[in-house]
Amino acid sequence: MKIRHLFLFIAGVLALPAMLLTSGCKPKNIGSAVEGDAAQKVYVAPGKYDEFYNIVSGGFNGQVSVYGIPSGRLLRIIPVFSQFAENGWGYSEETKPMLNTSHGFVPWDDSHHIALSTTNGEHDGRWAFVNGNNTPRIARINLKTFRTEEIIEIPNSSGNHSSPFLTENTEYAVAGTRFSYPMDDDDSNPDVAINTYKQNFKGTVSFIGINPENGEMKVSFQVLLPGVNFDLSRGGRGPSRDWFFFSCYNTEQANTLLEVNASQKDKDFIMALNWKKCEEYVKAGKGKKSKVRYAHNVYSDKTHTGTSTIETETVVLDPKELKDIVYFMPCPKSPHGCDVDPTGEYICGSGKLAAVIPVFSFTKIQKAIADKNFEGTFDDIPVLKYDAVLHGEVKKPGLGPLHTEFDGKGFAYTSFFVSSEIVKWNIEKLEVVDRVPTYYSIGHLCVPGGPTRKPHGKYVIAYNKITKDRYLPTGPELTQSAQLYDISGDKMKLLLDFPTTGEPHYAEAIPASLITPGSVRFFKIEENQHPYAAKGEKEAKVFREGNKVHINMTSIRSHFNPDNIEGIKLGDEVYFHVTNLEQDWDVPHGFAVKGANNAEILIMPGETCTLKWTPDRVGVFPIYCTDFCSALHQEMQGYVRVSPRGSGTPLTFSMGNKAEPTGAVK
Amino acid sequence: MKINFLFRNILIVLALVALTNCTNSGAEQQSAGTDAAAPAAAGQSAVQDDMSQKDVVKVAVGSPDHTTLVTAVKAAALVDVLSNAGPFTVFAPTNAAFDKLPAGTVTDLLKPDKKEVLQDILQYHVAVAVYKTDMLQDGQVINMANGGNVTIGVKDGKYTVNGANIVASVPASNGLVHVIDAVLLPK
């Protein structure tokens, strides 16, 4: 190999003066890693669509982004937990309630994991769930509109990382505490010394019930657990459908320098939890009612408005009293990923500091529980014997195993952060069959349908942290990236490398055919129940309520009605309620006013959005459309006149070439 | 080894010619001499960057006492691994430490069919965490990347790992290098 490289390099160098640019200047591994026909395999010609939607968490940007696969084209950024000035999410009056929490308005979060709704363990294309890691929340995105429809805060939780994974029929989404924290008898967060972790700190996992009809969420019950870090989780499927599995690290219960102190033990745990049994205990009244405060925010496509409600009660189950709901299984070295194979029989724990991948058998777990084959207890919770529940270990698979996805053909694909590779292995035989380098520092990975009973297979997508060997430098920070590999053959083949917005954590991919037929093209104007909607130009009006001025305004190619407004006075709060009258696909209008301290808004066809504006000075201010809508987009503009406090300028509004102001003033 | 050496020399000779023709070389031209071996292993480790703090691999490459270790790390294909974000603690045996092994051991380990054995040994020198000496305690057990454990000794202000002396500690961008005077063999 070396000799071949040498000759190639010399040849490249010698050819340089003539060719100016040759492969001699490029990193060789990329050139040789990609097959000659890779570009053709990812090219989607005009008139054609991608085969899959790839729905990707945005990490620190708090959003979700959507890519087409195999092209890797960015299709949309869906604002979820973070304000998005680009379209007014979290700035408009209608969407501000969506970011309400028990801590007040929290306009950002850290979104890590996607879970697509399933029926019988298979993708159904209804909803995408995503967790907010920081101020514990779960959001539900409607895949008909690709918009955030609901956000629920998780009480009794800190650091909602092992979330929002789902049960097989989307009965529940889960939420587990990464940060255990002190909880007293009232489940409040008391003021105690941090170094009393072992005595005072508790963890919880929460089950968020999902209404099968409309997807609405509620905190159904919570399970009180010892203070450790819950990391990732997966619902069982098929035979294991009544169970949920959570990886746990820091079973050392350290409260400082976890880098060292949480790596002391040879084994931490995978927790197996029987949610069906929990459900029975809740029904039987075995839970304890706990006083809490959490926000539940729901957006309506009819009123085009979000509503935030503060809830005050939850039900907590204590496994110290209910002995048969939770068991720990030893798992080597700070397990991160905890993934269930499509058959539901195998649970793979990826200890990020382990030199093996342990694979647990659901059948053996059941037998060990029945036989009470325990090696001891951890905070009164039974710990099953490792050997009794183990299907086997994949030996020396790579360094730093993180996450595993499945192709439905008996193979698993595990990402390795430290050795920067994807390793394909046979689940039954526990044998490594292929490995490919990723460039570099892969975290999560995604096989379309990988976490379902019927994976769609075809590709594995790597989500990588470091790109400095191949993306042009952009100052101290470089883009994160995804890499698409073909897994249709025996060997994985790199096809494409595409950048991602934010930092991709977990992602799912789903066939477009499950989503596109139901995709909403516009909102029906006659169904618009927004209280300030102007459902036709004749309904446009301006009226005053004390110092509040409401402008019920319409937009249609290529004007606003009204577009001349006078009589606003300094000290007024102005509400521009803009209704987009278009009933056509992909014709949003934008609305912006000079000096707005919040954002612009983008209004979808048939929708009403409200921008609040508090003028800070006297004068005439332009308004205009910010979303290029037609050949006369640049003509889509108007003026708002602001007069001094106490001025006698009457409140008037007009549109068109009329000499006199039109419209009655209320 | 010979080929690698030859390759390096040829590269140095050709570097100037090559770099004046590369569009992306720019400011890195002056660094071509020091990093000339890198393109052979192209990848993350080949990124030309003389401004940032050195990672654990570059620390070892820059040490005249660690040429055997560097050769072994390359033969075991661990260069890119150790250029990773880490964090790593690398216990780095000196050339003299390798020389203490029975004659022929190193040559044997560098053979392609011994790659897995070599990887196991080298990964036994790497922990995925930063263990500064002030955090080490006598009798402390540290889990290493190969899955094995080492035991730390602290006596009279001197630190040992499995009995090998830590003779120096060098901070790196992605961790820490503790220079040791004996090769650690997995138990």
C-alpha cells in the first residue's frame, strides 16, 4: 500500500505543473473511499423527489431540520424550542405561549433525539417527537404541516436526555433525568448540600401519554429512582413491547468531576422497566399524587394560536414499594446507547468506555426475573446477574461504542466515537462483518426505520462532529456533517457528505411515501378561527382598545390591506394581525415593520399571525413583505404614521388611490 | 519502515514543488517540512495546523525519545484515533523502554499479521479521560481503551503505572501524555 501511495503521490506531483490542480493535493482517503458512481446514486433530477425524509435534531440550535435522502438536501428547519426570527416562531403573539414553562418564557433549548410515531412498531408518518434537554420538555411536530404543534414540560426532571423514545404503538413517550437532583417528600427541589448526592438526589423516568387520535400529550405517571444519570432509552417491541430499557451511568453517584469519578466501576446498568405493569398500578391507585408545576402548550391549526396551561399534579410510582416494575442489568463502562433490535429480543448496550458491546436477551431477562437470579440490589432495586441476561458480547468491536441501528436483515450498525467508524455486525453470531471510517468523530447514526420492527434499510447515515479535514475553514468553528453510506450490499459504501444545521444528535429517516400524500398545502381560509382574522379584504379593519391598536390586515399578491394607517400615537401598542388570503401552495407572505424589536413574521396561506410593535418615536414607518411572493413583491409595501402622544390625528386606514382616508374609526 | 523513511525524504524534497501548486496550501507552506509524513495517513491527523496546541500524537511525534512508539502507533493504525477529540491520557513508553523488551519483540509486533496484538498493547496505554498526576492516588485502578486495567502507584511524590515510572507529563490539546520508562503489557 505504501509503495502504491508513494508512486501515486510522485505521479501527482510531477503532473502538477501541467494540470495545476490534481488529486495530489487532496486527502487520498476521501478520493479512494468514495466509489466512482457515488454521485450518480445521490443525484435526484429535477422533477423527481428524494426517497426518504431525514428528520434530524439540531442539538444546540434547539430545532429540527429535515433533509432529503439520498440527496442530502436541506428541505426545512422546523423551529421547536428556540425562537426563530426568520419566521417569527416564539416572537409572534400566537407562538410565544409555545415557549412558556414553569420558569416563564424559555426561548431556547438543546434538542437531542427524534422519535417518529409508530403503529405496531412500524412508522406511521403522523408525528415527530423531539426532546428539550435543558428545561425538560418534549415537543410534538405534526408531519402534515412540519410545524411544532405541542410542547409539554416534564416535572420532577432535570436534563431530559433519555427522551422522547416511544412505545410500540406510540402509547407513551419517555423522559428520564440525566441530572438526578434533590427531591423531597413533596417532590420539590429542596436546598441541600451538593455533596449529599447519595442521600438526597433522585432520578425519575416519566411516561408521557399520547392521545392516539390527535397526538396530545399528558404526563401520565413517573417512576421514582435512585440518583444516577439516565442516558438513553428504547421501548421494547414484539415480545418485549411492555418494557422500556434505559442506560444508566454514574452509578458511582458522583457529584463532581464525573469525567473521572463516574468511570470508576467496571459496570453500570441498563434498567429494564415494565411500563405495562406501571400502568396497571396507576389504574389501581398505587401511585402517589405529587404537587408539581409544569407548562403544557398546544398550538391549534384552526385558531392558528398556541395556548399555554400550567398543570399542577402528577402521579409517582415508587419501585421500593412496587417490587416488580424495575430491574437493573449490569452493563460495562458507562453505557450510552441502549438499542432494541427489530425482533424485540436483543438489547444492545454501548458502554462508551467499554471494549465490548454486550447484547442482552429479552427471553433471558424474563427467565432471570422469574428465577430471581439477582446478584444483589442497588438502592433496593434488584440487579440481575450479568451472565444470566447476556446473549453475548461483540469482542473488540472498536473504540468508544455509542449507538446502534438495525437493517432488519440480522445486522446491527454501531457508531464508534473514539475510533471514528461504523461497524456492522451480526446480531445472532456477534461477529463483526464490516467496518468503514467516518470523517470524523461520529455520534449518532440512522438507518431508515432502524429503530422500528421493519427497518427500511438501504442507507446508514453518520452524524459527525469534526470536519476540519475536508470542509473549508470558516474561522474557529466548522460545520458538523452527515455522511450517507449505501448498505444495500455486503460492504458499506460512502456515497455523500453533507453539512448539517446545528449539531446533529439522533435522527430518523422515513419513506417519503408515508408523509407526502397527507402534506398540507395551505390552510383553508373559511376554517380560520383566529379572533383577529380578516378572511377577505372587506374584513380588514383597524380599531383601538385603550392604548392597544389592532390592525386586522390581509396580504395577497401583491399588497397589504390596509397599507396606509394613521392615528397611532406614541405609547400605543400596535398589533399587526396579518392574514394571508392566498389559497395556493408555497405562497407565504412576510411582514416586517421598521424598528421592530422582535422579528419579522412569515404567514402561510390561510393563516393569521400577529406581530406586536411598540413605536419608540414619532414619524412614518414602512411596512413590507419579506417573503418573495411575486413579480411585484417589491411593490408589496405600505406606511404607518405615528403621531405624538395626545395628538388629534384620527385613526384611519386605507388601501388604494383614494383621496380621503377610508374606514370608520372605532 | 524503510519505505516510510524514503517516502518522508522524497516528500521533503518535493514538498515545495507540490505546495506551490496546491490551491489550499497558503499559509501552511512553511510547515510542510515538519508535517511531511502526514499525507500518507491522510485524514483528520493530516490536517495542517501548526498554530493550535499539539494533540497527543503530535506531542509524541515531536519527541525524539518516542520514535518507536510513533512507528508502532502508525503500524497499528491508531494515528487518526489519537488525533480525535479525546480526551485521552496516553502513557507513552520511551524508546529506551521499548529497548528493554526481549530482542526482536518490537520488530515482530510491527509485522502486519501482529496488528491486532499491537493494537491491544497500545490501547492498553490509553485511557479515555484526563488523569493529571494530582488526581492520581496510590492503588487507583484505571480502565484502559483495550478493556484492561492498570494500577497507579504513588510513593514519595513519585508516580508509577503498573510499576513503570512516570518520568514526565506533557499536556496536549486532546489530553495528556505521561512519559513512562517501561512498556505496559496487558495482563
